[in-house]
Amino acid sequence: MANRQRDADFTEYVQNKTPWLRRVAYLLCRDWHRADDLVQSAFLKLYVNWDKARRAGNFDGYVRAILVNLFLSEQKSPWWKQITLHREQFDETTLDPAALDFDVAGSLDLMAALGAVPPRQRAAIVLRYYCDLSVEETAYLLSCSPGTVKSQTSRGLEALRLVLDTPHPHHA
Amino acid sequence: MSQDTEHLTAEFERVFAAPAPPTSVDAAHLVERGHRLLRRRRAAGALSAVATAAAVVLLTTAALPELGAHPGQSDAPGGGTSMLNPARFGWLPKAPDAYDYDVDLGVSVVTAEWANQPAGDDPMLMLYKANANQVMPKVAPMSPYTLAPGDHPVKVGTIDGNPVWYYSYSEQLQNAVSLTDFLLWKTAAGYWAALQDPLVDGPTLLRIAKSANTTPTPLEVPLTTTGDLAKLSSYDVLLAQTTDNDGLEYIVDGNLGNENISITGIDGDTGLTTQNGTKCDFTMITGLGSYQYPCDQGFVSPFQGMPFDSPIPSFTLPTPGTEGYSTTGQGSPFRASSKVLNGIDVYVSVDVDEKYSPSLSEKALNEVTSFGTNPADWQQADFGN
């Protein structure tokens, strides 16, 4: 049956791509459990849109777009905002690195700093510098103009620098 | 750590120098969930088709006489052609923010775009040349597709006295099946008009026959966003869909009164699967209030092959949420019915479960001769957003 073949193709794709997509998700949300949730939701949407993704000719790009949109959509939802505020107590509009509880050692340094970057800027940075997408590709994925991507990226990088350059009391 | 962007990619990679914790992502579980989701979305798509059919019936009935009287004249703001049916699509999120136009292999493609729409979710309109025969263009690879008996077209009503057909076909695309559902009718002006249901949660396509070599203009895009109630009072709606088990699925939905829903037809199983014939899992799903909350009440028939002349089995559902089924063996007529209480929305699907007819499930149910209640019993149904 064709649907069995579809299931087999999908299963193979999930098994091959899960590690990659988890990493993208983890960079976005900085939590492996939530990354798994995002990845599962993205794969599920991919399954439902399998034919469309096939026509698009780019499964990776398709599922990555789904993942990023899911992540950004979650940021807008009241329940997630509430959880986020309770967990991290950070304000996306005013960066306060001193209020962040992060480990500046090694890679955790970058991950904690990413947490201080507003989600949309974070997505732009991850897409540009981890996924190696062009400004235009990132703009298409984020449904914005290339100019917006440039400004979001610039502001995100500035936020990263601000956090990383601020001495943390735990490591002073 | 340097924040030089040239080094940022390397820094990202360094994040993953340590092994990641075990993942909870399970492909088999996702496939299982995907099956369930597809099933529900197809049903939702069917509801959209029903709503659209009714809306088209209503609005086209009003529009077509004028179109017939003034073919080619513009009734669109700014001067588009008048061959577009002013159907209203309640499930579209809002007025499109932009349109993108393209012509691909002779098919004019209009993609409606919404700001902040998730990637890949843009509905699409397709307008194609008029054809004297009942020939539909495929979405891909855009080659003509002719209706065939195996496509299970089902007459669902009339528009201006012309029959409206619902049909579904599947096509093989690189080891995957694309399911496509159409409502197809001939307008009073003599053009083939087709409204395509979402492609398994894919784009909503509207294909309207036009004169040859005519390309769409922005003003011709017949998209509006106002939802409308579908009045089904004079139409007995029967939609056939190919299930994810490659069987047939018949779906009817509406706000029914205190009526019996009945299904009659011919079980077309050829008996090639087992000596005992093929068991069919007839699933009836009913939900209170609205479709968003269906509860699967189906169960499997214990039937193991019924003689051809056996009495027709039947069942009743005295209250919502009670399950029921009917099945027959090869070549036998069957009938099932369900009694629903006044005032509930009911969703009924009948499908053939592949696991009980693994090799010929698509033939296990090959004809439904009637489905639904007396059309006069249909009440106004609230579809769309």
C-alpha cells in the first residue's frame, strides 16, 4: 500500500533527522524536553503535509520552517508566557543580564546568553549562524523582509554581546 | 568568548560537543498520531467541502443567471471577467494580504498569501482553461486527468439543474499518494467549474473554467473571508473519501433532527482475501455540539462472511455516544442506521479498516446507494470559522 510506503519514508526521515532538528529546537528554546516537544509537533505537522513538503522538494527546509513557527507561536501563547516568566523571570524588552541565572562556563555561556535574546531575534541568529541560511531564506521563513532579518540579527547579536560581556556574580 | 559572527557557527557547534540526552521522539508513535490527525482533518475537509458546496449552491444560484445573460462581462470591481463564482470561504483566516501569480504548464496559479501565515499554509487558487469534456487538470504534474469509474464520483446535488459531482482521486507521487477531492459542476454558462478540497491539510484550490488563454488578474480572485451558514435544506450530501487505509469513507455532517441515519449499499468485496470474506469495520462517529469534539464509537464487526441472501443487518443508536455497526460479507447488501437526538450535530463516517481486508480494502465497500436522511430534515448547519 502506498500509505505504508509513506509511513516507511516518514519513519526513516524522522529517524535520520531527529538529532539535527533537536539541535535547532534546543538552540531556540534551550531546554531538551521542550525541544523534543517542538520536534514531535513539527514532525507531526510534516506527516500531515507530507505530500506538500514533497512537492516543495525540501523536507529539511519545510520541517525547519514548521519548527521555527511552532516555537514562535508558543512564545505568543499566554500559557507559555506564564511558564516562561515563572521559570526565568526575564523581560524580553529590557535585557538585564545580572538577573539571569546562567553558567558562563563553556557552551552554557552561549546558551544562557541566547536566553536573554528575544525569541524572534534568537530565531534569526540561529537560522543565520547555525542553520547557515541566507538573509533572504531567513526572511522567507520568518515571513518578514530581509531588512527586518538584518535588524533582528543585529539586535540579537548586540544582546548576546551585552550579556556575555557582563560579569556574572557567580563567576566574578 | 568572541562574538564575532565568523565564529558564532563554531560556538553553536561547541554547544553540542557533549552528547544530547535521550530523545522522546518516537517515529512509530508519530505515525500513529499522524494517522489519527489525518483522519480528523480529512473529515474537517469534508465539512469544508460540504459548506462550500452549499455556499456555492446558494450564491451561484443567484449569480449564474446574470453570468449566463452577460458572459464575459465584468461584475468584479475594476473589471475582471464574470466567470468566477462568488463563493464564500468561511475557513479562510482573513482577507489575503497579497497574491502571487504564475502560469505553469498552461494552468494559471494564484497563491493567496497571508502575513504571519506559517510556511506552507498559503491557500492557492488555480484557474484553468475551459474544456468540453469532463477533464480535470492534475495538481502535479499538471497533466489532464479524466474521471474514471474507479474514482467514485458521487452526485451530491444540483446547481441550476446541473448535477454536482464530488469525487476523489489519488495519484502516486514518488511513493506517496496525494489525495485530491473535487466538487465539479457545469455552470449555467457552460463552463466546467471545480472546487478543490484541501489537499490533506494542504492548500485550498479553486479551479474555475475560463476561456482559453486567459490569465487571472488580482481583481478576479474570488476570495472573501466572511463565513456563512450553509443551508443544506435541499441537498442530500454524500461525500466519498479515500481513507488512509485505502478504503472508502463516506462522511455526512449536519445538525440533524430526531432522525434515523441510514446507509445502504453493496459490499463489493470479492472474497479474495480469506475464505470467510472480509470484515469491514464500519465506524460511526458522533459528537455533541460540534465537530471539534468527536468521539470514535466504532467497533469491529464479529461477522465472518454472510450468505448473500441473509437478512440485512442493521443497528440503531438511541442516544448520542452509543456505538453501532453493520457489515456484510462479499457481494451482500448492507444497511446501517443510527438514530440521533434532536438538536445535536452528528458526524458519521463509515470506512473500511485495512487490517480486516489487507489486500483489497479499497474494494470492500464499492458502492453506497443511499446515505443520509430525508433532505427535508436537514437543518441549517454552522460550518467554517
